[in-house]
Amino acid sequence: MWSTIAAKVERGERLTSTEGVYLLTDAPLLELGSLAHEVRARKTDPRIVTYVIDTNPNYTNVCTVDCHFCAFYRKPSYAGPDVYTYDVEGVMKMMAAADRLGATTVLLQGGLNPAIPWEFYPTIVREARRRYPHITPHFFSAPEIHQMVEVSGLSIRGVIEALHAAGQTTLPGGGAEILAARVRRRISIKKGGPEAWLDVHREAHHAGMRSTATMMYGHVESDAEVVEHFDHIRALQDETRGFTAFVPWSYKRGNTPMEARVKQVAGASRYLRVLAASRLYLDNFDHVQASWFSEGKKTGQIALHFGADDFGGTLYEENVHLATGHVNKTTVAELETLVRESGFTPAQRTTLYEILRVAPGPEALDTLAADVPLFVEGLRELPAEYPVVLEGEASLGPVGGVVTSPPPAR
Ligand code: SF4
């Protein structure tokens, strides 16, 4: 089957779901990666690997959805010291912190907290746009849009149009997990079937917004269900052309309710296989993102030779993986060094993948790398050489503007 698939890819023909399952099971891994890299080089500048300066703060960790894979949320009845919900000014302080760090994208998400009124959501978009016009408010995953439908009485379209009118132009892809009914019933039953996520992204694309398609694998899904996920997003991309990129990552099981049920962690070779298969199967996506953050820096570097053309974001703040015990940090200088070490030229991009700045390429490693400390991963205590103040950061200070208790300081 491999030679048939390789020939079809060379001719630009679409792969079938049976071929998709073969890519995830029996296809020779190195040949798969090499073909995916070839396709990537045809779609995007083969010398360049892009990244974005971004941060992922959260406005609340109160949530009613009880996803079995989530260690981040607190139930509304929980009264511990680590529960928090920010008001508009609290969110603006996060935006100010992101601005000091040089971020051009703020990916803001939260739990589904029924105590938050509808007006909060368009207000934070409008205020973020007004005060920080150079930062893209990449706010709210599909489940949060459904929460807004609940509290506003509007339709999905009504909510999306109100957010768009407030200045929102992009939507993050969170909440997709695996777009297969059986999986969603098992791990996040209150989020509904695949259509719940797809309907939001369809409406966003129709309103003129762009969004990302994500996938969290490595829990209870089968290979056929991963391909079903690919089929859903490939079909929607055919319909709307609204997705900018595909972003897969593996489930992190620490502290999550289904930790004991998932016996085997998806490792690096599974990640590379999923990533390369997605590049071949999702023939209508321009960008596939490699994650130094969720899969580790070395695996992220290898992924740049397995079909990915983008290295994700700096993710200065991240609390969802952190709650599972997964910690990873970087700086712009380290991230660019990792890209150069992989043989590519790093380029800073916007949320919409427009290039803002092309940095020196791999030839600069000799002159630049000596000054750039590379940080070890997975440590809750950062190494001594990790900068206390990141690029552009004066001092974050306490966020403030909080309705209930804040999260622990970074
Ligand atoms: S993943 Fe999101 S929706 Fe699910 S429990 Fe966690 S915060 Fe709530």
C-alpha cells in the first residue's frame, strides 16, 4: 500500500480513510516523514520555519463540563484558594503583561463558568482591541462559544457576529479533542458530538474569521477515529477554507480523572507518525504545527522534518498542561536556536501566518548559539540560568482585577 500512497501523493490525489489508517499503523515511519516533508516543502517556503510570540492566559478555571482529561478546572461548588475568575480589568492586565513580552497573539481561554455574564466576552475583545491594537485577541474555544450561547440566548451565529463586531478575527481550535462521537461520549460527554465543535468553526469562517484545527490524541481513540477527525476537518476546509493550520498534541494524563484508565502514554514516534500522516491526509491545509511545548524540544525539532512548517508559539504563560504536571519553557532566542539547529531559518509570524521578521538562518549558529542558553524541560523549578525577566518583560507583577482568588504567580 505504501507505494500506492506515495504515488497518489506525488500526483496530488486525495487519500482515502483506509489509506489514512495505514499511515497511522503500518506505513514505514521514516519514508512517511520524508514524504510529508516533501509535501510541506511544496506548500510553504522550504527554508523557513515560522513561530509566533504568544501567551495563553486564562480568565477563569471554574467549569461545569467535567472533561475526564482535564486537570485544570474547578467545579463551581469548590471553594479552595486556587479558584479564580477575572473581571475585564483583570484580563486587561494580562494583555498588558503580554504586550510587555512582545506578544502579537494572546490565546485566552477559560472554563465554562455560568456566573460570567454574556457582556463580559465581547467587552474583553473590544477593550483588548482598543488598548492593544497590535495584539490579535485569539480568544475562546468552541465550547466557550456554546457557553455564550447559553448565557446570551443568541444563536451560535449571533454570538460569533457579536464577537466579530467587537474586533475578533480569529478563533483557537481548542475543545476538538477527537472529533468522533464515541470518543467524545467517553471523555467529554457534555461537550456534544463532533458537530458541536464543527458548527462553531463553520459559523466563524462564514463570518470572515479564521481558526485553527487542533487534535488531542493518545487516550481512548482508535486509529480509525483519528482518521474520522481528519475527515471532519478536511471536509470543513473544503467548504470554507477558513482553517489556517492543523495543530496536534498528545494527552497529558497527570492529575486528570481518566489518568488510571490510560495505561500507555503516546510518545515521540507516535507524535511524528500522527503529524506526518496529517500532512499527507489534510491536503487542503497550508500549515501544520510542530509543538516544542507539548512533545518536547528535541521531538519538536525532528517534527520539522516530518511535515511541520511551524514551531508554534513562545507560550509564555500556560496553565492547562501545567495542571497535569507538564512544564516547558522557552525564550525567543532559544526557540530561534532550536529552529536553526534543525537546519531552517526562523521567522516570526502573526496569528494569520504572515511573516513579521526573518531571523538569521542556520549559518548564524556559529556566531549566535554560544550566547543562547538551552533550557532543560519538565522541571517545575526552572534552572538557575533561566532568565527571571524574559525578552520585553519589565516585571509582570500581580495581575489584579480578580473576582475570586488568582492562580499562583508564574
Ligand atoms: S477541558 Fe475545558 S471544558 Fe473541559 S473541564 Fe477543562 S476547562 Fe472545562
